[in-house]
Amino acid sequence: MEPPHSTIEFVRPGRATHVWIASTVSELKGGDPLAPVTLVVPNYYAGRQIRWALAAEGGYVNVRSMLLGDLAEQIVGVDRGGQDPLTPVLEQSAVREASRRTGGVLAPVAHHPALHQTLLQLFRELRRSEARIEHAPSAMARAALEAFDTFEALIQPFADRTRLRKAAARSLIAMTTRPPALAELGALVVALPVRLDPADVQLLAAAALWVPVRAALAAFEDDELASALPARAAAELRDAIRSTASVVTARASHAAEPPIFVIRAPDPSEEVREVVRAIARELDTRAPVPLHRMAVLYRQADPYAPLVRDALTLAGLPWSALEGRSLADSAPGRALLALLEIRQRNFERAAVLAWIDAAPARRAGLPGAAWDRLTRAANVVRGAQQWLNRLENYTARQRELAAQREAEDNAPAASALRHEAD
């Protein structure tokens, strides 16, 4: 049986990648919109975003997304070849035991969590890269390699990501007819993998025996260092697939990239307001981007999450947040908590003003800033009776001053004082 046609292409991340994926999926489906196609994505978020983009451009019937690990599990089956999975708890326990058994230069710190974390990262990288180091340059390096050998012996009964991929590749190579799992998944579209380990390359090469594999790796023409890893991955994948399938290395054409601009703001509040203004300007253009395709991203929930929500609400723009938000963070929730705190703090001026600012319904013409100014002028500090007495006294003084201004024929000043008293 002649292996299917597979390709490796370099695509610039961003809009060009979406164009490439859409055209590749369309090509693989041919004239059958129900033909299965599977996207192999670097993470679940990327898979969801790609499916949304495909849906916006005409749909993605029978197109699914999964990680390489999911693909291996689909091929091997839920029993993982008879081995239990290597869970993080088992992995960490094996690292602790390996450092304890090694002794030597590791003995004084064998109980230290920092050593366990460092060894865990080292062991994972050694297993993923399948590197074999014959000569260690120092006593510490020799101890680490000895601990790694002990670690590998301890986890031998369990299936980790590398063994799972290798088992899936062996299973595909041993098949004489197309496996049912791959028949269900259809052609594989590999979208911008962050890295391809040797086991990943073996799995994709074995899958290319039975289904088309179209791989897109990141292209950075203006950055040789960033392009080095995708170029090496493409070469390894090309060498692995070449003996079993036809491979064409091409460079995808560029698609128009959206404009990018930088905002400088004195504080987070003004920064968020400027973002909302930019959204409003976009909505006012001739062909605006619809709101459901816009996003406001921030790295820190504090202070940006409430600022963004409040700014969008005040601007009358509908929004939906992906993060979980408690009732206490909502405007009614903040108002209720502020109201309950007034009694606890004995009607302290700051507590009452906080409730006025948070209250969803405000008295027309009397915002929080006005209450701040009036209560400061009336010398209100705390206590319910003090609020009544000092505001009444302040009102009386303002009326007296208004009468004096009227006597002085200063009608505008008298009107302003009387309005403030009312």
C-alpha cells in the first residue's frame, strides 16, 4: 500500500497560521464536508481558538482537536498497553527515593524539596530528549546521572508520555491494515508544535504510514535564533517520514497581520478607559470587528479585572468574562457588603462614601464626589446622629450665607448656596 502524501511547511504564527489551517482542512476534506480531520495542537486553548476561527469561516464539521498525548492514547487504548499511568505523585515519590538511595554528594540535601524539584525537571528533560550521557564532568553530575538511573528503574512499571508515544508508534508500524482509531480520526494537521521530541517524531512518522500528515512549524524570517528549533524539528520529522511518505517542504505565503499599537497611561484606570475608547472607535468604523470577536486580556486580575468590567458596563458595552467571579465582586455584591459594613464601622464617613460609590442606583445629581465634598465641609466623621446633626447645621449655615448673598445683590452665589443646602 502506497503511504499517503504528507507535507511539512513553515508558517508565520498569527493570521497566516489560521489561513493555512483553513485551506489545509478544506483541501483534506476535498468534496466531502463530513470527512474526518484531526488537529494536533500544542494545548487545549489553541485547539479551541482554532475551531472558533474555522467556525467563523464556514464551519468545521467532523474536525476535532487533540494533543499528541491524546493521539497516542487513542491509538494504544485506555489500558495503555497494560501499564498504569505515571502520575505526578508517583513521579515525585520516585525522585525522592532516587535521591535518597544515591547518597554521596546528594546525601546532605537529599531531603530538600528544592533538590527534588530540580532533579524532577532534569529527569523529565532527559527522558523526553532520550539523551544518554556517558561521561559526567563532575561528582555532582555523576550523582545526578546515578539518581536518574535509579529513577528510571523505579518508574519502569508505569507508562509516561515518552513510553506511551513509543508504544503507539510501534502499534501503528506493526499494523497490516489502517487502524480503526486512525480511520476515525482521519488526516492529521499538526499546528505549530512548541517542540517535537524523538518519541513525537516517531509517532507522527508512524501515523503517516496510514493517513496524511500536514505539519506547520513556526517561521520567523527575522529571527534566526527563534527559527532554529522549528527548523531542527522539521528536519527530524522530514527524515523520519521520508522513508514512508512523500514530503514537501514549502513556505506558506503571508496573510495580512492586524495593526498593533502601544498605549501609555499614568495608571491602570486610565489604561483601561483608553482600551474601552479604542473598542468604541473600532465599533464606529465602516466595517467594525464584532464585539464577540474582541477580547481584553490582562496578566493580573488585581486591579484589572474589576476595572475592565466596570468600564465596559459604564460604557454600555456587553461583555462576558472567562474567569470565575464571585457574587462579592459584582456591583450589587459590593454594594451590599459596603452597606453591611456601615453599621459595623459606626457610620464612619469613609464607610458611607464607599457604599455610595458602590451602590448600583444613585440619587440623580448627587454622585459620590459631591457627597465627599459636602460631608468634608460639614465635618462629618462618624456616628449616625453626627451625620444628622452636622448635615442639618451645614444646611442651616448655607441658607444663612445664601440670605447674606441676596442682601449683597449677589444672586448667582445665593442660588448656588441654596441649591447646595437643598
